[in-house]
Amino acid sequence: MKELERIVYSSSNIVFFGGAGVSTESGIPDFRSEAGLYKAKLEYGRSPESIISHSSFMSDPELFYAYYKGNMVFPDAEPNSAHLALAKLEDEGRLKAVVTQNIDGLHQAAGSKLVYELHGSVRRNYCMSCGAKFGLDYILDPDKCTDKNGEQAHTPRCNVCGGLVRPDVVLYEEPLDEDVTRGAVKAISEADALIIGGTSLVVYPAASYIGYFRGDHLVLINKSKTSYDSKAELVLHEPIGEVLSIFL
């Protein structure tokens, strides 16, 4: 922990790259752990990847939203110590950007300003017909959700034109946003310290972006080992909220 403090306080351009493990301490399950969604008993007879894919959303939005709202959206989740510590380091001018694979919006809720959300955010939604924008509360409002016949359902409809509303998240089969990835790669390539936390680094192409780091200090904070452990200057196999709380 002392070594982590030394690295952070001797750096002026830190970037944080995080994954699902950053939000598990806020009560949001990850995908690939033993308790994660990936290995959970399937209620719908299909894998999570197939349900939250582009083709599934387009062919059966009702099934998509039934799973999505029950397993991917956690409106009551609050930022934990990791989110708050990163926001504090940004306020102090040391942390320049957060690059996250998460879609929960908790970094912004904690106060972080420059956040590259590689996979989008559940807090942003838009009408596929007219482009009207909606927050998370809208798609969770039963009065805004109907099927094609106007009967109450899981699928949110636009209150402007009646079109299908979709979350601004990257679904399986869809590419990442070019502007977001370009900004994330630029931030990582210019950093003098990169802190990687709460990710097993197995989700691509997102995990490949850390290969652009050319700075002085590479830190890895994750409960389990990763393929990058041998490349890092400092490795901590501890809960990330517990580790980063030293900066609060």
C-alpha cells in the first residue's frame, strides 16, 4: 500500500482502467465469477450473450428487456470507496481519466468528470426512430412500457413518436464507439501511470487498449491473477475498494 501511495503521489497523469470488479462492491454482479451472471442458472433457456445481443434486441425486444431490467440494471446502487477515491484523485489533478468497461454510471455518480465508457451506459437511452433521449427512470417506468398492441410490457416506447427505445449500451455483435475508444487510447498512451483494477482482462477488444501504455508505472489491483501480472510494477490481489480507500 505504501508503494501504491508512492506511485500515485509521484505521478501527475494517472489513468484508471477498470472492469466489473470495481462495481461488485456496490452490489452489482459481474459476468464471469462463480456468482456472476455468466454462470447463473438461465431463466430464459438461453445464454446471457444471446439475449443481450443486437440480433436478439431487434427480433425480440420484449425478451431482451425482461432479462436486461432484471439482471443488468441496478438503479439503487451507490458508488463505493473505489469510485469515490478515483473522483477525489481527479479533483486533486492527479487522475486525468477513467476508462471503464462498466455500464452502471457509478463513476460519474461519484463525481468523476472524464470517463470513457467503452460499453456505454444504462443511464442513457434513446428512441431508435426520432432520437429522443431518456434517462434510466424512463425505461423503468411501467407506464412507458408497452408491446406493439399497446398492452403493458417490458419494452419502453418513446413518448414523442411511439418508437422503440433502446439503451445506449454496446450489445453483443455491435462495435465499440470509435470516438470513445479513440479518447481512451489517447489517454492511456499519454499517461505516466496506469492503474488497472477490478478486471480479469479477458474482454476484448477493450482489454487490448492497455497495450498502448508507455508510461513509467503499471499497477494491477484485482482479486485474482491476470495475464498482465508479470508486466506490472505493482500487483495487489485485494478488493479494489479496500485498496483505493487509502486515498479518501
